[in-house]
Amino acid sequence: MIQRLVEGIKKTEAPIVVGLDPKTDFIPKRILDNNLAKYGESAEAVAESFFEFNKEIVDNIYDLVPAVKPQVAMYEQYGIPGLIAYKKTIDYCREKGLLVIADVKRGDIGSTSESYALAHLGASKVGNTLVKGFDADFATVNPYLGSDGVKPFVSVCNEFDKGIFVLVKTSNPSSGELQDKITDEKPLYELVGSLVEKWGAESMDGAYSNIGAVVGATYPEMGKVLRDIMPHAFILVPGYGAQGGKGADLVNFFDKDGLGAIVNSSRGIIAAWKNEKYADPSRELLGEAARKAVLDMKEDIKGALLNR
Amino acid sequence: MIQRLVEGIKKTEAPIVVGLDPKTDFIPKRILDNNLAKYGESAEAVAESFFEFNKEIVDNIYDLVPAVKPQVAMYEQYGIPGLIAYKKTIDYCREKGLLVIADVKRGDIGSTSESYALAHLGASKVGNTLVKGFDADFATVNPYLGSDGVKPFVSVCNEFDKGIFVLVKTSNPSSGELQDKITDEKPLYELVGSLVEKWGAESMDGAYSNIGAVVGATYPEMGKVLRDIMPHAFILVPGYGAQGGKGADLVNFFDKDGLGAIVNSSRGIIAAWKNEKYADPSRELLGEAARKAVLDMKEDIKGALLNR
């Protein structure tokens, strides 16, 4: 699976994933009002608005980037209707040829982790029929429970040709409370990085493994160290844009050939229509603004990689 | 909210939570075959079987224990139909007067963690209407992202009178890979334990905080240390029974007055009908066997607490 992401990045020349993390604040009035009129003040109204919002963005960016990353929490917040919109979003993005990284940050032990892996990446046998859950291409995984929690995901990746990104160093300010703690003379995130490289050894697909890592754009020095510790792990980099990461911060996450990393931006793209830089906010030009923001981000990263 | 759990434990004299973690292997043939005939080989057939299975167990144990703990992964595996069965299970258990601990092990940052908290414990405003997601009483939370990931849950607990259990030391064999690592001269799980006590300080409800901890029955010595580090945290103890924990291992998790902990058993109760000790497996006496297994577990824990 990771090879498909590499090919997508080469084809689009954009190591960019668009985070589809809708919030009611980001939804243009024309979409939300229409659904409130149709469904009343309900989870259904928000969920259908999320899907229409995503669709308008995807229709305008699917030719520019290889992948999208829906954050399941935003949908889960609205219960079953929200998760139906999440599933419809995944299916629509895959129809448009995009790879889908399910940002689910799941992690448990043994057969429970296997259930999560089957839910988001695999399929379950019911009699002689294979039944799919959410059927994304990649998922994010939390490593706090150790190998018992991650290996069932690796098995499912191998069986269904899928991939995961394991949280190594997250982009948030308090990520250091646990992740930076020094243990055996090095920070915990380096230990997790070594484990990712190890877990990934049996899941190679081309130059990279299907088992990748999440490392926040907000910690570029740590990115440099982790790039060396995990030579076969593709790095998913959140924290660009709204969280403070800039193109110049990103060069450390990439290999010499400009591969090995993919950078996520959510708010900076999906809420670009509210930013006067991209469009008159009153015109609610969701898709057009998102497209401009992606092109800007592409230039920012390209420039940073050329100038390093 | 935690006070309601304490009262439930006092009333039933059972510091026991029944894990509603259905798997197709645990479902009696009479239930599964009926739903396969009705819905074909589909996620719907499994999901409806899960709900009927849970209902039969709950009907036979709701007067014996204060709480149940559905493991969402088992339901998520079957996509939207699975999650509908999960929601129906929560609602049914609450109707029967049981407290529901949603074993979701969620955790992310900032507004994303807030979305998870609202999804599982709170409600979201749509216009002037409050829309609930899954509406459990407690949820389990993964601490790998630090305070940024946990505090939004604490806020939601305070707003909606709910509780969480933060993973501190999990019951699985590889939990030590990260959690036991020595940092600042003590293992990481002790650091997380201290954080739980700190996070919980602003969410007190009686003698305990609404912010509790998960500590596996399989590590009783660590349970002893953690009981001291977190005097106000209620401890949710998984790993009893099938994972190897016995009643005698559990005394360390309790306070002197026999409170402060609640022990989970899943397979040992919900699959008791397959165990000849409780019933003739061919008769598929799901509810009757579950009831006997709960009573056995109650005696085991009571005996251990008396003999300590």
C-alpha cells in the first residue's frame, strides 16, 4: 500500500494530505441552513452538512493531492449519523482516486486491536461472505499498549495490503509530558521510533514499509533524529499551518530524494474560504479557496525542499 | 458520577463490571442462525446477534452488578450496523439501571479530544438543541498525548457529570515496553498515575474523583504502588479471569474499606455458557451461566478482601 502513496506523491508532486476535519464553524451558511431546514436541529443535519462540505472540497482538490485524512472524532461526535457521513466521505474520496488515511488513533490489545484493524482497514468473515467496516487505506495507531497493540494491525495490513502510521511524536504542546521522557538515555519517542522500524520490517513495500510513523511538524529537530532512526518508515506530519509548522520546518522529515514524508493540513485548507487571502468570505467559495490553499502549500513545501 | 458507581457497588456488594465484548464465537447458534436467516451473511446479522446476546446477559445480571463495559472495537468491526448495536446496548443497559463504561480508549489533542468526549459522554449544540452521541456514563482514555489530550475529557466530565478512566498500566504482556520504562528514577506508569491524580483534583465527587485509572489485574504489585500514588482515583481493573488475574491478586487495588476499585470480567462471564462448570454447553444457557459466573466472581473477590 505505501508504494501507492509514493506513486501518488510523485504523480501530483505534492507530499500533501488534506485533513477532512469538519466542524460546524467551518460549514458555509448555505450548506448548514439548507440541512437544518431539511432535517431540523439534529445530528442528521450536521452529518449531511459535513458530507456535502467534504464533497465540495474533494471535488476541487482531488487532482492536486494523493490523499485525504478524515479525523473520525469530528464525525463520531454526532453519533451514528456522523459516522454514516464519515463512511460516505471515505467511499467518495476513494471513488475520486484518493487514498484515505483514517485518523482514528486506535489502539488496544490482542483481539481487540485486531477488531479495530478489521474495522478500519480489513474485513470480517460472516459465513462465507467478507464484510467490510469502514475500509480506509491507512489508519493511525496509538502505541501506549506496546507490541500487543500494534502487531494485530501489522497482520491486517499484511493480509489486506493496507498501512498504518503509529504515533511517535505528536504535534501538540504537551506531547513531551510522556513522549520526551528520558529512558535508557534517550527520549521515549526515540524508543517508539525504533519499535516502528522493527514492527515494519515484515511489511516492506518498495523502499518503505506499510508501517509508518506520525511526527509533528512542530518538532523539526526531533523529526531529523527520527528520520534517521526509522529509515523505512514513511512519516505522516501533522501540525503544518494552523498549528504553527512552516515549509522550512519540514525538510528534516524528508529523505534526500524528497520522499519519505507526507504533510497534513486541515484547517488551513478546509477553512480557507474564511480567509480573505483566498476569497471574499461572504461569497463562501469553499472549493475555490481550498484549491488555492493547496497550491500555496505545495509551493511552500517545494521551495523549502529546493532551498535546503 | 463516580459517587453513583460507589453507591452501586455498595448496594450490590459487587465491585464488578461485566465486559460486553461479543465475538461471533461467543454467540449461541440459535441466535446467530436466526439472524443469518433474517439478514443474510451480513454485518446486520452479526450486529443484531450481538445486541440480542447482550440483552440476554444483561437481563440475567443487571441486579447483581453496578456496571457494564462494552468494548466498542467489537462493534466497530462491523461498521455502521455494529455501532448501531453498540448504541442500542448502551441505551438498554442504562434503562436497566446499569452504569455504562464505554471502553473506547480514545485520545487525541485539543478540539479533537473534545469531540471524542462529546461523542461518548456529552452532547453537542445544533442550533438550540442538544444532540447526544453515544451517551455512556464513563469512557476509557489513552494518555500518550499528554494533558492536551486528557483535559478536554475532564472538562466534559465536569460539564455533564460523567467520568473517565485513564490507561495507566494495562493488563497485556507487552504493556511494559513503554509503560515500565524508567524515567526520572521511576517507571512511566507512575508518572501517568501522578498525572491522573493531578487531572482529577478539579473533578472530585465524594471521596473519589471522576477521573479514574485503568490498572491491569495481572500486575498486582504495581497496583499497590499506584493505589498509593492516586488516593482519589477509582481504579478500573481489567485482566481478571481469562487474562490470568485471580481474586487474591486484586486486594492491592482496593482501599482499606474495600472500595476504590472495580474489576472487569468479559469472557469469563459472557462466554460462561460454553464452560461445563456452569452449564451444559449444548443447551446454550447464556443468561443462566453468566449469572452463575458473576456470583462466583463476587465470592472470589469477597473472599480475597476478607482474607487480606
